[in-house]
Amino acid sequence: MSDVASPPADLTRRLQVIGAGLPRTGTVSMAMAYEKLLDGPVMHGGTQLLNREDAYPRLWARVFDAKFKGDKALTLQLLREATAGFVAITDYPGVCFIAELQELYPEALVVLVNRDKDRWYKSFEMVAKEATPPKLRFLLAPVPTWRWFPYIINCIIKAELARLSVSSYLTPDLLTLHLSWVRDCTPADRFCEVDLKEGWVPLCRVLNKPVPDEPFPRVNDADSVTQQNRRICAQAWMVWRVIFAAAGFLVGAGCYLLWVRL
């Protein structure tokens, strides 16, 4: 995975894996593993939503809007469009649509990644707070693609509160509730639970793929999120500086013209 996220080249390809792990359960590592094993593009939320054309995150915003309105047919239609060409999906916003994705792709395997609850929450809380600062909506408002990010984050929180019946998104029980929900809503013949510590073997076994002759990808999601947030904020402030400079120039030019006329 990288900061460059290109649209899938072949839109006829279908999801073979629905990655059901929450953020901070190795979603980037799993995405890289799926790319290797399935030889195709993976819809990892953080990569695709922040590095694609403006229309792509806007499409996901429309998916959420349709879901909240209770329009199932439109939700599935837009979700199919958002996932067309990908061989797997991991992380948010896909996690919010596990049930719908199973309906769209009945042949896809649902892969759940578990992790120690306390260690997970400590890491998840830090990343979640970095992704939802109050100033983010204002800061990203004039930046194409990124302007949708605060709205989608709010949609994710709203969807998760409803899906897991919790009053607070930042709760240590979120992982336990999520694991139980996925196990309950997924048919046994389409379900697989893996531990990242076991590497390639269990994943290759369920996907019926040979074990690659290379180390299993290990990526620190938290470091990636921190670096990406810094990059986004820095570039967003550059956009604002241009806006302020242009506004200052126009005000100055207007005052000068007014002074000349007087």
C-alpha cells in the first residue's frame, strides 16, 4: 500500500474477501497480503478515500446517506459502484457495510482479525482522536477529496453507534461487541478468523493460495496515520495561505482603485 491510490483498471473484478477487522487490527498489513495473494487492488479506506479523485469519497458519502435514509436498493447500488474492480476491502468505511457487502458478494470470504482488547483500545483511541479534531472540517473544507473526510468520519461514528448499539464510539468494549456481531451475522462456511502473528499460513489455507516466499507484511498503522495526518494538514494550510493571499490581494487592489477614483 502507498499514498498513491489508482482506480481499479478492471471493473468486472469482484470482492473475494471482506476484511471485517476494525482499524488497528492490522488492516494495512492485511490489505497488502490480499494484494499479493489475490493479485489485484484492495479498497483500504484510509488509502483510497484520501488519495483518489474528489468523486470517490463523495460516492462513499452518498452510500452512507442512502443507508441512513433506509433506502436499501440505492445503498446496494452505490456500494456496488464504490467497490467495483476491487478484490478485497479492509478498514472503514467498509466495516460499516459488512452485512450489505455479504449480500452483494455472496461468494466472498469474511475475514476477521482479533487482537488483545486493551492493547487494541489504547492504540485505537489515539488514532481515532487524531482523525477527528474539531478544526478538521474547517481546515479541509477548500481541499478537493479531503473535504469529504470529516463528513465520512461522522458518518462512520453514526453508523457504528447504531450497528453495535453503543452510546459512545470511544469505548473499550467496541472491539468485543464488533467481534461478536461479525461472528453472529456471517455464515460459518464464509467465515474465517485469523491472528496476524500466524503470518501467511492460515490466510493462504482459507484462500487456497500457495504461501509466498517472502515475509508477511508488517505495517504500523498508527505511524502511517500520524504521518499522513501531518502531510494532509501541511498541504491544507498551504491551500489556505493561497486563499488568504488572494483575498488580501483583491482587498488591496479594491482599496487602491477606490483611492484612485477619490
